[in-house]
Amino acid sequence: MSNAVAATIQPSAVEKRVADLLGRMTLAEKLGQMNQVSAEGPGAVEALRKAVCEGRIGSVINQVDPSFVNELQRIAVEDSRLGIPLLIGRDVIHGFRTVMPIPLGQAATWNPDVVHAGARVAALEAAAAGVNWTFAPMLDISRDPRWGRIAESLGEDPFLTSRLGTAMVAGFQGADLSVPGCIAACVKHFAGYGASESGRDYATTNIPENELRNVYLPPFRAALDAGAATVMASFSDLNGVPATANRFLMRDILREEWGFGGFVVSDWDSIRQLAVHGLTASDRDSAFEAVLAGVDMDMAGGVYAAQLSALIEDGRVPMEVIDAAVASILRVKFRLGLFDRSYAELQRYPSPSEDDKRRVAHEAARQGIVLLKNDRGLLPLSPEKTRSIAVIGPLADDPYEQLGTWIFDGDPALSVTGLQGIRDLVGNEIEVHHVRALETSRSRSTKSFDGAVQAARASDVVLLFLGEESILSGEAHSRADIGLPGAQAELVRRVHEADKPVVAIIMAGRPLVLTEVIDDLDAVLFAWHPGTMGGTALADLLFGVESPSGKLPVTFPRAVGQIPIYYNQKHGGKPPSPDTAILIDDIPVRAPQTSIGNTSCHLDAGYRPLFPFGHGLSYTTFGYSNLRLSSPQLRSGEALAVSVEITNTGRIAADEVAQLYVRDLVGNVTRPVRELKGFQRVRLAPGEKTTVTFRLDSGDLAFYGRDNTLMTEPGDFQLWVGGSSEAELRAAFRLVRAGTGGTSP
Ligand code: GLC
């Protein structure tokens, strides 16, 4: 049920209280609610006290000192004329003090329960500091790993992002937003930000409406229908109109079509930036464009506070627009219980123990780490066979860097590094030689490489910790070359000379191009930035306490030139295939113009990624068999049961994430070659078999057609079930209109 439906169907007490309060507010007090002010900078504290007392501020951002937050709330509630409490906003993106894996790493768990638990811990820690509003989850579909903010995303797929984004909202907001320890979520950045040209942050996005509706909008719709309280407009220019002034996005879609009843906040100073974009010529015009487009609150820009009253006085902005904006803000404050519980009460609740919080972070890290490669079953290691290991690399023992991007309040002192995790687990049985080898992930000095090679030579196995420092991903941190930074590739080559088995543990905020080094690595664990408990999780996986079970939420390119490359691409009219995709070194000299390929691929990279969406190995193997459908036909309005047997055909108990993909063979618009429509995590003992059943509703096959209306279209479909987007076990079914004999689509 959408927000608005929930709010309008029951003209609840909240609506009456909103209307009553609104009716008593002066224009200045209304505009104050639309003004969020940063609590940073010289003189901010004194200025805040005065402005809050005068009702000129509705929200404060970046203040997490509980005593100061409570002082501001006391002033707002007891000293201001109407006693309207403040929203205290903070980027609690993947943890507050206890840091979870970056959202992309949480997405690799493919586990809504893990994502929910992480957001719950984050909300409880943040609420204790007085925070009642987080600017998360980020739901931008991200198909370009050059973009630094892919780290904050839940990956390239709308279905996975929708499921996990909704779980994160539920973790932040709880079942009842007014319960202490629950904080308002903010789904961002609305919309299409992930399509920034060339992966350069804040760059232009050009997204046809059909693609916007079929790919970029569904996660926002899902999270809002699940009750997300607020939305943040994106910085980006969408088809010539920046999202912050885009009425199509925020009036037509968000309010009219979806019935959203919460409020929209700008991104940081993004209202003023409308003039920088060149959409407007002044702050006044920017305020005009943004408020009419549907931005209800100005984040840290001061433009609404300075310009709106003049726009109202000269009649350019109707009072109804202001009243609607203020009502939506008050509605969220009422939903949060800010008027019914004192701010101090909202910070008092049974908080999980430190051990419980670390357990959540540990499980999230462990389930999100992806085993990309494991030649000759090198992993897991065992103290019986491995007497000594060399732990090498700049990210092996760095409590801060493993936390990842967007960490404002994370405490590195809580971190368990990879080196520490290994020592904790097997330090008494295995000799550990530690060589940092590089000061940072960007260092180019090879002067310590000899020491690294010696340590490798003196050990049975090398654990090479590689990747990116946290600053190399996140906002405004895009990279044009997404290989290993600095001299790390050289370090791999040098260590390889020691002729010992090499396990790479890679920490990064994005997929990296590993093509240059992958052949010199016998096994690869991709750990993203794994957060506080990353080291403990890594040790568990390295030494077989648990088997890796993570699956890629995003495609790993073979070369940066392949980008954008993603699994749910369109088929095209001349699709590549293994025998038509001729690689550059195979082209005969003086081959005639039309003699090779003539299909869609790159001569020097082919058409396949290095690792596909959904990929992730285990220490065991899983067999998929007996794929069965409840019927060869699916009638509109009904559902199909898709079941498959999964067997643990190996010797180790482990989790597997079974994935269901569907293809619509013929559509009113061209349809992707595969689309994720279901996933389930199962645990199987060696030799154990289970039957997994997916429910496929005809509505799951709906898409936006040529006229950009949602439709389901009878016709033939294929489906696959397996352990990655390259699953081979397949079946076919036909979608037929309800009531037909089913003979024709
Ligand atoms: C930013 C980001 C946004 C964040 C906001 C507040 O620039 O784009 O995601 O929530 O500022 O820090």
C-alpha cells in the first residue's frame, strides 16, 4: 500500500493534527519547517539556538552530540511558539558506530534478513545519539563501476535492489516509526543518478522514460510502497531538467502516480545548484523551480529561507504549495512520534549488546564476501597442511580503510582487521609473517617488495590483501581506470615469482578490473569494504569455519572499455556468440571487411564479463535438477510454481543462493535477455537434497511498454534456475490471457 494510500484511506488522527497545527502556523514558521540547516562550521551552535527558538529551522543535519541535540530539541519544543520538534538528519549509510559492509557488500549477501538486521543495529545506535532521520537507503541502479557511488548502491539489478532496499527501510523504520529506536528512512537519489555519463559523479544522465520506468524507478516504488518516509532528490540533470526541478519525477510520478505522502528533501544545496546547471539565473528562480517541482525541504542551502516569502508575496508560488510541503514534513514528524514522546524518551530503549551488534556485522561480512576463484580447491586452508602463511599488502591490517566510504561515526577502534582475525583464529597453530609492502593502496614505491617476496618464500601460502582505500570510492570519487591502484599489480607479479600458492583478499568499493592479475592468483575472495568485523569474517572463510556464499550484485568487467556491461542487457539484432566473437589475436592478416564476427562485441575483450552478475563459488558444489513448473501456461492474474531440486554434491555444508531468471521472448518493447525474478538462500549438508519453489505471479512479468504504461503481454517465456545469471537449467512457459483456452498467447 503506498504512503499516500495509507495516509488518505484513513483520515487518521495524524491528518487532523497536521491540519490543526498547519492552521496555527505563520508563514515564517511554515518556511522554517522547509529549512534544514547544517550544524557544522564556526558559530553554528549559537546561530542554531536562536533560529530554532524563532521557529526558522525544521531540521538539523550533521549534529550527533546527544547533549546538544537534546538542547536544540528542548528549545524547539519548549521555547519556540508552537513547539514543533526537529528532524535530526545524518548519513547512517551502513552503520553508525558498528560498521556493516558497504551497501554493495551487503547486496552480495542476497539476504534481506541480514540487510534488515544491519539497518536495525544502525538505527538503534544512531537514535541513541538523537538522530531520527537517515539519508539511506541509496537505491540508484548502478551499472558503471567507474562511478564511486556504486559502493553505496545495492547493485545493477532492479529486483535485487528492490528486495534489499525494502529490507533496509524496514530495518531503519521498524514496524512502527514512532517506537523509540526507529528512524525515518530516505530513499535516494530520485532518480536515475547511477546513469551518470562515463561514471563521472554529478555528470549528465540521459535516460529514456521507458528505461527509467523499467530499470531505475522500480526500487523506489517498492521502498515507498513499503512505507519509506522520505525521498531525496538527485543532484543530476535528467534529460535536460535536473531532478531537483523535475516536475515529471516529483509531481507526475511520485505524487500523482504513486500517491507518495511523505516529503522530498533536496540534496545538499542542490536547489542553488539549479543556477549552476544553467536551468535558472538566480536563487529566486531556483527556489521557484524546486518548490513547484515538489522539493519540500532545502538541505543546507538556505535558498528557501531567503527566497520563498518573496515568491509568495509576488504571487509566483501559491500558498497551497507551501501548505502541502509543510504538511508532508509535519506528517513525518507525527509518524515519528516526535510530538508524543520527549526527545529523551526516544533515545531510551533496550539496545542490543556490543556482542550482538558485532555478531550482526560479522554475519553480514561473512555472507557478503564472494569467492570469485579457487583453483585446485586451494581454499579453505587448514592448520594441518599449512604451517606458515605470509600476510602481505596495505589492507591486511588497516582498521579504518576496511570500513569503507560514508563513515561519519564509525569507530575504527572496534575493527577486527584481516591480520588480527587470522591471528585470533589460527595464530597459535600457524606461523604468520606480515609484510605491509605498500604504505597505501595508491603507493607506487616498490622498495619493500623484496621483503614481501622473502616472506612469501618462507611461507606455505601467501594471503595478499589488495584493493582500494575507502576514499577511492563514494561520492565524488569516480575512477576512469578501475584496475588495482598504485603498484599493486607489480606486487602480485613479484609475489608470484616466489612460486607459492597465492590467495588474494580484495577490499574495494566497486568491481575492479582484475584481468591483469587474475592468472597469477590461485584464489580470490572479494570482500568489498567489509566493515568492523571484516577480519573475523575473512578468517572464518579462509580457514573453513564457514564456506563463502556471497553472490555478485554487479558485473565485473574484463576491461573498463566494456562498460556499461550488465547481465540484463537487451538481445540486439546481431548478438554475439562464442563462435562469432572473434578476438583480435585470432583475426587473419588482411581479413576482408565482412569476414569476421559481425556481431556485438569488442575485438580486444570479447562480450563476456570477467565475472557475471550472481556469480559466487563455494567450498562445495551444488547440483540443480528436476526443474518443474506447476503448468506450462500462466494465466494473467494467476501464479506459477517453479520448483527445482538442489543437491550439495560436495563434502562441506554450505549455503547456496538459488536464483530464478526469466526472459520474455517477444515484447511490445524489446526485453532483457534475462531478468532476476526470485532468489532463495538454502543451507545443505554434504549430500543433502532439497526442493526450492519459487512463486512467479503474472504481475512479476509486467513491464512498461511503448506508451510507457504498465502492461503484461501474453506470449512465450523462458526461465532458468541456478547459482548465477549464467544458469543453464531452463524451462519454457506461455503467459495467456485469463479465460482463454490457452491455445494461443
Ligand atoms: C550528499 C549526498 C547525499 C547525502 C547528503 C547529506 O552530497 O549526495 O547522498 O545524503 O549530501 O550528506
